[in-house]
Amino acid sequence: MSDIHLDSAVLAALQDVMEDEYPVLLDTYLADSEERLRLLRQAMREADAQGLRLAAHSFKGSCSNMGAPMLASLCKQLEEVGRRELLAEAPELIEQIEREFAIVRILFKSERQRYRT
Amino acid sequence: MPARLSILIAEDNAADRMLLSTIVSRQGHRSLTASNGMEAVALFEQERPQLVLMDALMPVMDGFEAARRIKQMAGEELVPIIFLTSLTEGEALVRCLEAGGDDFLAKPYNRVILEAKINAMDRLRRLQDTVLQQRDLIAQHNEYLLNEQRVAKAVFDKVAHSGCLAAPNIRYLQSPYALFNGDLLLAAFKPSGGMHVLLGDFTGHGLPAAIGAMPLAEVFYGMTAKGYSLTEILREINAKLKRILPLGVFCCATLLNISFQRRVVEVWNGGLPDGYLLRANGAERVPLVSRHLPLGVLAPAAFNDRYEVFPLELGDRVFLLSDGVLEACNQQGELFGERRLHRVFSANRQPAQLFAEIQQALLNFRGELQDDVSLVEVSMVEEGSLSRGPLVFTGSGQNSPLDWSASFEFRGETLRRFNPLPFLLQLLLEVEGLRPQGGALYSVLAELYSNALEHGVLGLDSSLKCDAEGFAEYYLQRSTRLAQLREGYVRFHLQLVPESTGGRLTVRVEDSGSGFDGQAIVEQQLRVDRLCGRGLALVRQLSERCTWPEDGRGVSVEFSWLAGA
């Protein structure tokens, strides 16, 4: 597993902090991330630069906390795009974010599986 | 071990919120969570947490606005707000601080740093708490203190109120709480119509400085009203303060005895700055120098009651001040001093402006107002121009004796040390009918007694007193001769008889003076001289009858009263 997508050291630390709650945290993150993606798409549709920025900012925060550095970095770029109102560059970035999240999601699902067993 | 805190977490991202909440709980704190600013404010109001972790960017209400509202609700209490942010632009961080943020925590969260920050903020929070508690405690103590001072001042004002500071010939300036700077100003009419004035300055400040003022004022007013002399009052005050005050607490004071009738002032200064006798013509400033230790220092046997006597003309003023004036200090650490005071005196044209000019000079010197200054000025005025209340009595007013006679003979040793007038006056004022005339009675007795003592027993020549030099000489001779007095006497024969309408008092005063060889006419003439000018007029004016008996021995005066008058 590549640490570019998911940092195993961070996951170890999270598991240490959360103990039995660790799977719940993972579930919460995944559910929350789906919501962020939905908001990103909506903001883009509505050409809402500020909404784009806020959703990207929040998504970036949880990605960095959950040890998904690549995804956090893409969110940061999108946040910057929103801040500078360069909406034309948004679709490309959102697509990249969706692809990266698909990977992270799979990795988290397997992490969840691993933990359960 | 840090205390368990209640910590509010405001974060719109569910995963981050959960993570933070778990970290905080694992560290032993209670966590409250909100998913936007509005919820955070509501939760804060309801739960009053001690610390807030606040995301900056949130829907509904952002962290900046929520922080402002929470800080406002917290009031004086310090509720630290740590902003959770990955904001990197300086401007955004400034916004966090301006909204009331106390610190930042960057994402991703680091447990160790978060714990350290919570502990640091908790220390700050408790420090602020302690400061507030101590501030409130100090404010409370201060309130107690001021209240105690108000009560003490009210009690003291009652005691001091019996005085005559409001007399038109007295001008004074004192801060309302001068008492708690240790300053004390008292003035009272004597039964003879003269005036005693005391300016005192107790060592120290606050209640300890004020505490001695009460007994001092009681002695001053009580003894003045009973007709005791300056020296007797000084001795009593000194002995009393010596007895009751702790070591190191004493009272610098100047006591004045002003006689409007004789136009003299007696001055005793123990430890106060020089007072001044300011002549009406402005020509002269006579310093009234301290020649004694303050009151309450020396044991009674070592106390020196020697005073100085100065003749006064109409319009002459006696000026006294406390050391607050001379010891006023400017920012360079210089003292105001006597030289600057004398410059103010010299520049003064309107006597009524003197106090204001002194204050102005102090203000110019210091750059701010001085509030521990006491100034008093007493003017020589025409006798009788001052109206005064009736004498105050301490007797019960019952069982008034009506029909008796008594004779007293005071001889050499006694005349040197003892003033019989208060004793005689107290005895006579047991007679209720005489009380309305108490002042006149005292004045006449005082005049007859000093006449008998000074001219009869001591053989002093009153014509000496015609100029200032002779005046000083007269009082020098008086004290020298009195100190050497071995023989001689002054007799008082008091006779009280009831009359159908009231009663009558006859007082005959005799002395051991020579020159009574039946030469009645010469004698009569001599006596007129001896009771120099105003003295005789006064006795005649105040008593109902004034006679010189055939044998020439002594003077006889009568007072009568109507029952129920």
C-alpha cells in the first residue's frame, strides 16, 4: 500500500487514540467525505466560488487529519481555486479529487475490514 | 495534575469533531460538541464551558463571529479560544486574534501539542480567575475601609462640631478626609469670650492616625468650656496621648489662646512648621516657632508648657499650616519648602486670597493637586463682634443649691501651679439660675483674678504694656515673679442668698498686695489704673454692681437672677 494515498503512521496513531471507536471514525470520515464531494459538485454547478472554497477547506482538514496526504493536497489546490474565483479550473480538479477519493475509500474499506478481523 | 475542564468543540467536519472530542476526553476533560458557530454560541450559553476549540470556517455562523459572541458572554472571565485551522495566510490568523482567539492549532492535529496548549490556556485562565478574585477582594476591603472611615468621621464630626470653626474671624482649608491624613483642626470659645484654636498633625495615616484625634478633641472642648487655661489643656492632652497612644504615635500641634479683650495671643508650638503672625499693615511676618516636642511624647513631669505671648492689633492674623504644604514634593523630588511659601506671602495682596494662592503655588509646583494640606488663619477682631452660643453644661441641673457662702484662699505655691477659675466656675454653675450668665461670670472672675494676681500679688505695673517691648517685658516679669512666688494670697468670698424673685451672688476678691493704708482716695485711683482700661469697663459692664469696700481691701461684684428666667 502506498503512503501517498494513505499514511500508515497516521492510521496507527488514530487507532491508538480512538481505540474501540476507530471503525466509527473511519465510517464517519467516509460518510462526511461523500457529503463534501456532493457539496463540491453542487458549488461548481452553481458557480459558487465561496461555497467551493469552504467545502474544499473543510474536506482538506479532515483528509489531513485522517492521513490522506494526496487527497488533502488536491483539496488545497481546489480551495485556492475557489479563493481566487478561477472556476474554469475547478472541473478538472474535482475530477482528480473524485478519482483519488475512490482510491482512498477502497483503502479505508480494507482497513476497516482488517480491523474487524 | 491539571483540573478536569469542560471544553466546547465547534467543528463542522464530523470526522475531525469526533477525533478532537475523543482526544480531549482521553485527556480527562468533558467535551461538548457543536457543528457550527450558532450551535457553539447556544451551547456555550447553556453549559458555560471553560475552554473552546473553534474551527474558523463553518456554515451558518463562522468561527470568528462565534468567538466574538462567546467572548462577550464570558465578560471578565477568561474563556480561552483556540482556533482550529489550517489557514495559512497571515491575514486570516490576524482575523482569528481580532475575534478574540487566544491561540491556534493547525491540522492535522497533534495530540501532544493539543494537550500542552490546553494546559497552558488553563494556567492563563486560572491566573485571570485569581486576579479577578483578588481584585474583588481588594475592592471589598476598600469598601469596608471607606465605610469604616465614614462612620469614624461621622462620630468624630459630632465631637468636633461643638467647636467654633465657623466663626467669622476664622478661615481654614482642610480636605474632607484630612482626619485620615492625621490632620486635626479645633476651635472653641472660652467662657471669657476668647478663643482656643488647635492645629494638630498625628504621625501616620489612616485610622491609626485618626484614633488619637477623638480623645484630644474631647479634652480640648471639655476643658476649654470649663475655663481651663492653655497650659492646663496642653498638659492634659499630652498626658492623655502619652498614656493611650502606642510608642511612635504622637501629635505635632500648635495651640493658640486668643484674647479679644486683652488683644493678645498665647502660642505653644510643638513640632508643627512655623506659623506666622501676619500684621494687618503687612509690614511684618513674625514666625511662631516650634519650641517643644510634639504632644504625647514626654512624660507629664518632663512636659514643658511654656508659651509665648504676642500683642495683636485689630486685623492682625495668626496663620498656621501643617507640614503637607512644606513637604509637597515635585517630580524632581524637590520639596516646596519655606522659601516658596514666603514668596507667596510676599506676593499676596488680598488676605482673603492667601489660601487660594498657596494652593495655586502648590499646584504649579507639583503639577497636580495636593490633598493633605491643612491651613488656618485666625484674625483679631473687636471684642463682642463675634456671636457665640451659650455655655455648655455637663451638670444634671437638679438639686440647685441656693443659700450658702464659701471663702477660698489660694496661697503662694498654689498660685504658681493651679488655676482656681475652672474650679470656682464649676461650683458656681451648680446654681442653675447663674448658668445663663456663665460667660459673663467667668469673664469677670478671670479679670478680677488676673488683676489680683498680677498687680496685687506679683506687683506688676500694667503701664509697661503700652508698647510691644514693654509688653514682652511685662510677660517676662510675670513668669519670673510667678516662678519665685513664695508668699501672698488671693481670696474669693462667695455669698449666695435667695431673694423673693430669684437669687443673688456676691463675689469679693482680695489679694495680699500692699498699699492699703486707708488712703481710700488714692487707693481708689490706683485700682482704676490697675484694672487697666478695658478690664475695668468689662467688669462694670458685665456685673450688676461693682464696688470697692470702705476698707479698700478688694473688689466686690454682684450678679442676680430671676427665678425661671
